[in-house]
Amino acid sequence: MRGFVKKNVVFFTAWAISLAIIGIGVFDPDLLDSVSALLHAYIIDNFGWGYLLGSLFFLVFSVVIASSRFGRLKLGHDHEKPQYSYFGWFSMLFAAGMGIGLIFWGVAEPLSHFAQPPGYIEAQSGDAAAFAMRHSFFHWGLHPWAVYIVMSLSVAYFSFRRGMPPLISSCFYPLLGERIYGPLGHLIDILSVLATVFGIVTSLGLGALQITSGLASVTPLPDAFSTTLGVIGIVTVLFMISSMTGLDKGIQILSKTNILLALMLLAFMLIVGPTAYIFNVLTTTLGGYFSALLDMSLSSNPFQGYEWTKSWTLFYWAWWISWAPFVGLFVASISRGRTVREFILGAMLVPTLLTFVWFSVFGGAGLHLQIEGQIDIAGKVAENVSVALFQLFSFYPLSGVLTMIAVVLLMVFFITSADSATYVLAMMTSGGALRPSNWKKISWGVTVSATACILLFSGGLEALQRMSITAALPFTIIMLVLCYCLWLGMRYEWRQPHTKTMDLDEKD
Amino acid sequence: MLRNFLFPVYAKSPVNTILAQAEFIRSFEPEKVYLLYVASGNSSRQIKRIDRIEKGMRELGLPVERLVRYGHVPSQIVTTAEATQSIICFTKKWKNPIKKAVAGSVISDVVRMSDEPIMIYKRGLSAHAGGVLHSSMYATDFKHSDKTCIQYIRHKAFKAQRLILLHVGQRAPDPETEKKRLENVYANLARLASECQKGFEKIEKREVLGLGVERKILRQAKKEEIDLLVIGKIDARGIMSRFTGSTAEAIYNRAPCSVLVIPSKR
């Protein structure tokens, strides 16, 4: 019994802490709300600049590693081939990293920036539209992927090439040595589990709200808590089934289906929407994005517009960082056999390009309606962000079908996110086992879903989201050290070529 | 090897410490001791200083020859050392870091530029003159410098009761490779120990792990109360190293003991 507890110390500790914090959210949501608001405000106010610098550093670091001699190293044996095809890999990358968020914000974000830009830009002007598109690209472009890449590359390198368990604590071996197996290593893994649990609970809760809104607009179902509860219930059953079938079947098949659905929706909107306008938006914004990349990366606007930066850019950066342990571990687990260069360029450029096209199509169509069509879609979005996409569809043919496709897309993205999060949580709490036991997957799946339901009811969901973002501060530091450890590991290997890889098969 | 010694004398060179170092040098039975004065003008005080040093060295029975050069001090020291195939002998003197950063340091420049060995002497080493040093330490990276350094360490004048062979290493990226690395390190230390066996009563092998090689070496030197620290020097290659300087450059100034820097070509 003692051995069992010792072996599962990360699982039990993380589970107990999660339940304690969630318990506060259930029984005293006001307390969680005030504490999380205080912490969140303090961190964003005082360390927001650190997020900006950190994210830019991760981007530069990724580019430097990809273009350096280390780019030739393989994440696995030298002779190893990638486990998944490019299509399967990109689908899973995209589904885990962005998927649901893009559906949620694809229309809403450009329109929100257009209607409420920072103080130095006139609202609803041409400048505001250009700013809105540029910053939507910025928030969902290279930086978030660089954050994910740093985490996933480290985990993939130390686990697949150096034969260590796929845990975040493993990446600290060059610095901590055997201490990664002690309390310090456990602390890093527990923090990763907590950030993942809080992130996935809030994502599940907010996503369920959007699915409910979509369903309510095309079916007689009411936009009420009972519907949301039903949605979470169905999603939970589905993602648990998918999770049990493992990476190779469930998640991969769902992700591929989803990408195909998303591409179909994208193509449809591109054809029936203002095609030339969308391409103009894409090319103009691409130009604006790349020429203003450094400026945007470092601008916190302390003189005017700091509040806007706080609520958007800094929020996003903290969110991506807090989301990094989950996405990082998941992306690592599907990237075995790729070279470092292929991994970085693939994970950075392909999803970013798809994101840019997505924003140009949906955001561009929304702006076209607002500016050219004289329809106040931005006003409606401001009232309820989660209905932005459905509002847009209502102005196009086959809106009911489009909405249904979007709801299915949301649900499947939802399932893939929850599915991969459950897999990652079980993996992190099983000492990095690539095939974690089903009871751990079930434990985390039920915990996450039940918590989302309870917090939706009690109103503690946003507080939990803030708690998750709070975890981004220690994670920024952890990730900076991670970069150093990765560099140390790769440099060591380069200097001692005879120690390149060990017999990894025995360990798997 | 270890036949000729060059003592640069320039502004504020401490006469007594130079003479103490000369006393230590006596145990090497040198063929020639060069007293180099790089003049930047007529300075009667400097001339008097050199006279005193020369007189003191002659009293110690050293074969002194005085040289006068003009120009950039570090360059002249390096050029003369190369021409005379001498070990450059400096005396260690604390210098205000701000003053050092602004005005520069002759020793720093010479350590960076020279391809000849440099001995930076700290008072107290001469107490062992004629006898045996208490303890020496050789910090090795098992690279190019070992072959050259071992020749110096084995010289009878550097004989010590105890020699510590120190390797500061970086932990390998995973436990299995780390195990192999440690085996490799101890095999190399054992090889060096067997090569140095003759001159020392006791040879200890140390492996220290961590980043900040300079800091680790200095900490060991202080902890073990080392009299003489021997380090090899290879020209800095990377961009960062060119800014921060080699390990030898970082160590000589902060070492709690005398330092022998031995440059070696790649």
C-alpha cells in the first residue's frame, strides 16, 4: 500500500490540491473569485512585461535551435521514422493546440478589437480593422506555437532521444540530476498537472456554453444550464471512449475528421463569402503582421492602451503558457521520429498558416458585413462573444447547416482536447508511462467533467481560469530554465557524439 | 622548458613580492632571468625600482639580464617572452574591479595574448622554496592542454606533498549517459594520476559537477588550501567566450593562490 502511494505521489497530491481548490470554487465561489482576481491582477500588473519578453524569447529560441546544427538531431533513434503521417500529425497538433479556441474567437476576436481597440486608435475605423486583424494574427500566430514548441521539444528530446520518462521534470536532468526523482521533480510535475486540470476544466465549461448557444440557435433546445449539463455529459462519455482507445485510434481519427470538417467549412465560407475581400485581408494582414512583429511582440503600451494590452495580449500569453504543459506533453508524444528542425518548422509554420487563413476567412467575413454591409455584427458579438460565429452564419446561405457543422466541429474539437488532456494527465501522474492505466484516465476524466458542471452552476469557472493563468508565472520561469536545460543537453550530445542515443527500446 | 624567466616591471610593481617570487624561481635553477622594463617615457622612479629588483635578484644568485622595450606594454611583454622562450612571471595584486574595467589590466591582456606560460605569484609560495609545496591542483578538461600541462606539473620544482587532479564536468542529459561519463572521467583522472605519480606523495582525484567552471575551480582551490593552481589555456573560440574570456582569464584574478597558466595550441 505504501509502495502504491509512493509510486503515485504526483497523482494523489495533484488530485487532492485540485479538489481542494475546486472545492473552494464550489462552496465559496466569492472567496476563490476575490483571491484569484487579486493574484491575477497583481501578476499581470507587475510581471506582464515578463510574459512579453518570455514569449519573444521562446520564439527566437525556437528559430535559433531550428536553424542551428542541433536542427539535425532526431527526436528518437537516428534511424527512426516518424510515427504519424504529416496529415495525422498536423491534425493532432492543431486539434490539441488551438482547435476549439479558433472556432470560438475566429469571428469574435477581430470584431471585438474592431469595436473596442486601444485608446490610441479610433474605434470602428479602417485603422481599427487593420489593427484588429493584425493582433488576431499576433495572438494566435507564431508566439503561442513557440511556447508550445519549447515545452514539447524539451519533453520529446529528453524522453525519445535520451530515454527518460516523458515528464516535464525529466527535462531538468542536466541541471538537477537525480533530484528530478525527488520532491523538486514532483513539484514541477504537480504544477504541470494543476495547470492542465484548471485549463481543461475552464475550457470544457466555456466550450460547453458555446455549444449550448449554437444548439439553441438551430434546435428547439433551450439555452439553459440543463442543456449545458447534457452537452458536458455527452462529451464526457465520448471523450472517455476515445481516450480508452488510445492515441493511435481515437484521438488521431477524431482529429483528422475534425480538420477535414474545418477545411470544408473554411472552403465553403471562402467561396460563398467575399472571396476577393478575404484574400485582400489575408495579404494585407500578413504584410502588417510580419513588418510589425517585433513592435507587437514588445509593446505593452504603458502610455496609452495598457488596459487593452492587459486584457488581451498579456491574457493570451499567460493562457498559452499555462496551457503549455498539456499541449507540450501531448505534442511531444506524437512527434517521435521527427528531426528537431522538421518538428519546429512544422509545428510553428503549418498551424500558424492555417490560423491566419481561418482568421482571414471568418474575421474578414465578419468585418466585411460590419464595414461594407452596414450590419452591426460587432454590437451583437459584444453582447455575447460565444454566438459570434453563429451570428455570422445567419447572414449566409445554409446557415442552419453551417451552424450544425460548427456545433459538430466544436464538439469534436472539444472531445479531442479533453481526450488528449485526460491522456496527458494520466501520463503525467503515472511517472510518464506512454500507456497509462484506464483507471487513471477515468479518474481524471470524471474529475474534469464533474468540476466543469459544478463550477458552471456555482459560478466559479472564471475564477478557476484566473487560477490557471496565475500558474503561468512559475511556468514562464520553468520554461526559461527548460530552454537552458535543452540547450545544455543538445550541446553535450554534440560535443560527445559517442553518447548520441542509448538503447531506448528497452525502456519504452 | 622552465629555463628562462621574464619579470615585467612596470608602474607600481611591488618590489618585495617580485623578489619573493624570484626566490621561489631559484629552485628551478634558471639559465636566465630577464627583467623587462617597458618604458613609456623617462621615469627615474621606475629606474630606481628596477635597480632594486635587479640588485635583489643578483643577491639571490640569479643570472639577471635587464631588457628595455618601448610601446604597448602587454604586446612588448608577450613578444619578448616569445623571443626569449621565457615563462612570464607576474605578482598577484588586488585591483579595484571598476578601475580594472576602465583602465584595463596588463596581466589580463598578457594572459589573453600570450602563447608562453605565465606564473601569477601570490606571496607565501616562496616559504616552500628549496623544499616541497604543500599542495598543488591541476584543473583539467581532458583536452588539448593535458599533454603540455603534465610536462610542467612533473617538473621537480613543482614537487608537492599532494596533487589534486580536478575535473569540472557538465552532467550528461540522462542517467545512463551520466554513468558512462563518470566512468570515463575517472578513467581519465586515473591515467593522469599515473602520469604524474613520480613527483607527488599523494595524488587525489576529484570530479566536481556543475556549471560555472571558474567558480567551481576557485571554490575547490580555497577549500583545499592550494598553494599552486595549474590550468591550461586554449584561445576562446565561441562568440560568448570571446566576450567573457577563457577560464584561465577568469580564474587568475580571483584565485586565492598562485596560478600557473599554460597555453596550448589546438
